[in-house]
Amino acid sequence: MLFSAFASSSITTMVLVVVVVVLLVAPAAQLIEAAVCREEMGEVLKSSTFSAGPSDKLKWCLRINPKGLDEESKDYLSLYLLLVACNKTEVRAKFKFSILNAKREETKAMESQRAYRFVQGKDWGFKKFIRRDFLLDESNGLLPDDRLSIFCEVSVVADTVNVTGQSNLMQFRVPPCRLSDDFSNLFEKSSFSDCILASGVREFQAHKAILASRSPVFQAMFAHGMSECQNDRVRIDDIEPEVLKEMLRFMYTGGAPHLERMADELLAAADKYQLERLKVMCEQALCLSLTNDNACETLILADLHSAEHLKMQSIEFINLHANEVMESDGWKILVKEHPQLLEQVFKALATQQTPPIVLNQPPRKRLRQF
């Protein structure tokens, strides 16, 4: 059986959408012409080896089973791409097979849907490439002069490359961002601090640039030399030391690990220094901790610091648990000292679409029957 091979090659670039990393696809288009004797189609046939060029270390060939690979495919011609030689552990490649008719046009094309992993001696292909009766039908013109011409195109996925275009097998692993940890260390160690915040007997060293960038209040204080800031020292007497420390930790790192146990005081501090994100975080924590005993105090706190979402949630909670809330000390304070809030509670109750809540009432005395 005589085989002859004619090769042509081309280079195509496929860009994967990943920053810096680019995948190069190097397809080698090969034209394999195999003379097939109809009387001997039971043989396993192999083409001569081919490559993309003289310098290419990858050597391929086609393996053909004219009468199929097994009982299931006995009525088909099976066609496979075989990696004959390789200078790497493995190669990933896509491939396309087609038959050339008498006009040298591609027909009956089949291609892989993904890149397959090839190692030396491994083949991939199609067990049912084309039916034998269709191939042997002269009216289809697929065997001019009793010659089967198969066109094979191989696209090899090359190594990853760096921005200079040089081969680079090492994958870049970007370390996680540690900005929050770095700023936490800056706060805890007080490195290069340039101001002091004092509360009670505690003092906290800080950095004007960070405080000013996080809080409009501190920005104005440092920019205009307000009386609160004398000799780079800020006295804060209306915030407890531990609350002030937690607020500063948030300003440096964006987190407040002890927020839940001081959410009410931290809400007041966030409101004072216009730390909107911290304020919302406190509102959320207080909403989740609403109880019959603290609902009224939470409503008063929300109103004092313009925490509208917390205020609405508190009013809704009070209306849903009216009987229990009215027994709390907070309800007495609400009635006595905050009549405007009490009015809002009843107004919200009146506008609800659900049936009104029935308050507990003493049982009516039954009239004695005479």
C-alpha cells in the first residue's frame, strides 16, 4: 500500500480573556493522500508522519481502520490522529478531518469539540467517521482514481507566554490582598503617627491623613484648625475609650469585630463622624437584636441619630409585638418623653394593611341572669 503526504502550515493566534496570559494556537494543516485498495480495506492503515515544519518536534500520523474499530463500527471507516513523537510530557490539541473530492474541495468534515490531551503513542479521533457504503459509492465522488484524500488540520495549544512573547511554563499566582492587615498593623503599632485622640484616661495614636480621608468631620477639623484639635491632640469625651478604639479600627481596616456588643454606642459615634458604612452596619446589628424589652429604646436611638431604616424596623417590631412591648420600661419612657414617636407608632399601625392588633383587655363581667 503506497502513501504520499503533502504538507502546508499556517499560524493562528487565539487570545484567552485573561490579563497578561495569552494562549497561542499553532495549527498545522496537513494533506494526507492514501491509496486505498477496495479489496484490502480490512487492514489497519497508517499514513507517513507529518509535522508543521522541519524544526517542529511534534510528529503526527493518521491511523485508519477501513472496516471500523469494532463490531459497532464495522460499517464505518474509523479515523484517528496519532502522536508519534513529542519533546514534551503531553500536548493539548484540537483536530479536524475532512475528505477531498475530485475538485479538491473539503467534504464530510468532522472536528473535535475541545482540545484533547495527547501523549506519545496516544491517538484521538472518530470511530464512525464515514459509512463505508457511502464512501464506496462512485456517485459521491469521494474516491477519484480509487484514491482517498484526507485533509487533517491540527491546532496545538502552545505554552503560556509572558508579555515579551517568551515561553513561560510557570503560572503566576497573585498573592491575596493584605491591605486591611497592613493598615491594622499600622494602627496597632502606631508607626509614624502624627496625632493623638484622647478619651477618658486612654490615648490612641493615629494618622491625620487616614482620619481625614475616612471622615469629613476629621477632614474639616484638621484643615481649618478647629478648637477640638490643639497641638495635634483631639479630645473626645462623649465616646467611651473602647468604642473610640473600635471606631478607629473600622476607619483603618473597614471592619469592626466587636460591633455587636457595642452597636448602640458605635452608631452614635458613626453618626457624629459621618461614617456612613459603619452606621449602616450598626443599624443592621441593632435590627437583628430587637427584643420586647429594647425595641422602644432602639426606636429612640434611631430617631436621635437619623437612622431611618432602623427606625422603621423598630416601629414595625413594636406594632407586631404591642402587647409585650407595652409592658417594658422603654414603653413608659416613650410615652412620657417622646410623644412624637408614639404618634408615629400609632400612625404606622393605622396605615397597615393587616388587621389591627388587639391589645389585651380585662375580661368583661357577665351580667347575672334573673
